[in-house]
Amino acid sequence: MPKGKESHRGARVFLKRSKPYTATDGGYHDYFRKAVDDCINSSSSSDAVAATHSDHSMMSLNTNNSDEKIDGIVDLKSMGLQAAEELSKRPKNGQIYASVKADFESINARLKNLSLSFGEPSSIDEGIEIADAASLLKLLDKSNREIDMAGEMAQKGVLLMVHAQIMLKKGQELLDQSKLKLRCL
């Protein structure tokens, strides 16, 4: 048997044993999303292209779609990824960015001021301010790991303080109800 037919025969056996791609289990879109992600994450682009091409040929044995439709889907996905990458690299020009960047120094000064009140009882408003400032700096690409962690801790601290206030209210209500029950005796 010629070598080409043997490889196709092996592919057919593999496809018969494996679960076919259907629209209900994610279908072709998941297959191509995975193939593109594998290409992007691969250390060697030629290996990734070869792996994707061999997977593509295996897939074409199991589908009725033409190669042009399959290639069109892959190209659209890769073009979308390329466009998103290029947009993220574009400089942020415009009046809104200029005004926000001008406030960067005052945001840093306010965070420094809030850090000086260490040891004093903190308020929920201060925690919200720290969390929001950290989020804003992250959006401006002016953040670092410490600011991100401080923002996350402030957010969690604020949530715990609000939970504590709610629990205190509920506890007071239960105590008042118990006193009311005792009055009825």
C-alpha cells in the first residue's frame, strides 16, 4: 500500500475511535480557538504551524466543510488577535487621557497620605478610596504589584467591615426581639 494511503487509513481509524466534533460539544469554533491558542503559546512558530496544519488535515477528514471555509475561520480569529494586540500597543492620546494623567501625581500623593494614617481606625470610605485609586492606576498602566495588592486588600477589608455592620444590626434586632419576648411573660 502506498504510504499516503496508509496515513489516511490510520487517520480514519483514529477518527472512528475518537469522538467526532459536533455542534453540541463546542464544535468547530472551540477546535479552532484551541488551534489558534496553541499557535500563539507555542515556543516555535514552525512547530505550531505544522501541528495546527496536521490537526487541520485530520479535522478535514471528519467534516463536510471545504478547506476555504476552515481557513477563513482561522484567518478571522488570527486577524482579530492581531488587531487586539495592535490596539493595546497604540499610545493613548486625547484630552481625557491628558486630564487623567495630570491627576496621577495627586492620586499618588493621596495614597501616600492614606498610608501615613496607619494604626488609626480606618473608615469604609478610606478603603473604597484606596481600592478605587488602585483600579484607576491599573487602568492607566501606572500601577505596580504593591499597589494592586493594597487595592485588593482594601476591597476585601471594606467588604468585611460592611458585613460586620450588617451582622451588628442583625444582632441588635435579635436582642431586641428577645427582650420583647421576655416582656410577654
